[in-house]
Amino acid sequence: MEDVRLISSDKCRGLVNAPGAFLPEAACLRCLLHFYRKELIDVLCGKSRDVRQ
């Protein structure tokens, strides 16, 4: 691959560390879909009683 400038991924351990080792010039961005999905699940599971009321 050439001229990779942006890498978007979830927060998988290997995907967090690997881009810096192989493509140090590329910026890394956490996928917003995965981020919001995890946050929504955390809120709904942790606050399910509050949501029901």
C-alpha cells in the first residue's frame, strides 16, 4: 500500500498498535459506529432500571 493517510478501525488490540508500526505517517481514527454502539450498549445495560421508569 502507498500513501495511506487515514486508518479507521474499532478498538481491537491489534488494530490499535499495528498501524503505528507499519504506517507511522498515517493517522488513526476509531470508527464512530463502533464507538457509539458500545456507548449505547453500556448506557442501556447499566441504566436499564432508570430507562424503564
